[in-house]
Amino acid sequence: MYCFERQNFDCIKTKDVYLLSGLGADKRIFDRLDLSGYKVHYIDWIKPLPDDTMKSYAQRLSSQIKSPQPILIGVSFGGMMATEIAAQVATEKVILISSARDATAIPFYFQMLRYFPIHWWVPIQWMKKGNALQDWIFGMKQKEDKELLRSILAATDPFFLRWAIHQIITWNKRSEPLAIAQIHGDSDRLLPFRQADFSVPDGGHLIVHTHAPIVSQWIREQIT
């Protein structure tokens, strides 16, 4: 946190907010999010070690957090990772966007990949190359949104992409007594809506970008 000290006034503190982007995404996915008035930090994905688990990877990511009692905001895979970090680092709150708070919220078709691990066989270039099917899955309808998705996927590290998919399908985390608030699109095709504190009507998986004003306002209500 930081503050401005004024004569005869209490110190005004600004909350530190750390953002974790989704699987295959980078901080550009937050470009439309309005968190003005907060001190925003971006947690960068790092290259996984061959034997990294979600827990060990979260521990290494947490070294980027320099503030006490931060607020973590994670999108999709970033939200799952935020819950793992919060289990190891004291946080004020965890905000999940289009994500899952534990393994019970992972759809059955992801869990089927444990037995049919096609994510190790499918050509990585197909996974990284944007197409109409991916636009539909991610709920991207506008041309500029589709172009952003293609750009993000093209820049994704192949090893990280396969590793992260494997971590999602083998995740065995159960709910912990953390301060968590969750927002989800009710038309999410990648991680279908089950339950959340707030649902975004006609919202797909990337509501953080496509429905940024709604998401921004809701986040402010949770962390003010």
C-alpha cells in the first residue's frame, strides 16, 4: 500500500490489487477493466518446472507479491491459481472471474482428459491458432475481440499451455475458508455457469473483456 500524508488528516491508503490473467492470456485481457483509484499489479506467468504442481507453481508466483493483505483477482486459470496463492499468502480477498474455486467446479469433459489426454497429442499450432470454434467457445463476437484472442493465443508459450491444461484436469483442490467473491457469465461455454455471487446475462468466458463495465462495477462493490 501507499499513502499521502497530510497535515491534520489521517493517512489515505490505496489498496493493492494483483491481477492474474487466464490460461494462454496476458495482461491485455484486463485493458478494459476500470480499477482506477487502486494500486494495480500484474502477476506474470513464469515458465513451469517439469515437476511443478499447482501448489508449487503458486508458491513461486507468490514471490511477485510485495504487499501485505493484497486483493487477488484472477480470470479462469488465473482464478484457480489465485486460490492456491491465497492458501499460502494472507490476502484480504480473492475475486474470481469466469473461474472455479475448487475442483468440483471443473466440467466433466475436462476431467475426461485424465483418461484421454488428447491435450498432449493435438498439434500445438492448432491450439494456438485462432478459429471460429475458439471464438464461439470463448464468446468472442466482435471483430476486435476476436483479433485480441488470436493475438493472445499466438503469443502463448506451448509448454506452458500444455502444462496448464494438465494442471486443470488433475486439480484436486477442495474449498477452503477463504474470502472469495465470484462473478461468472451465464453463457460461459468453457467453464459453464454453476454458481456465483453475480452472474452476467449473456456473458461468455471472457466477460472481463466483453462486459468490462459490469465486471468493473461489481469488483468495486466487493473491494471498496
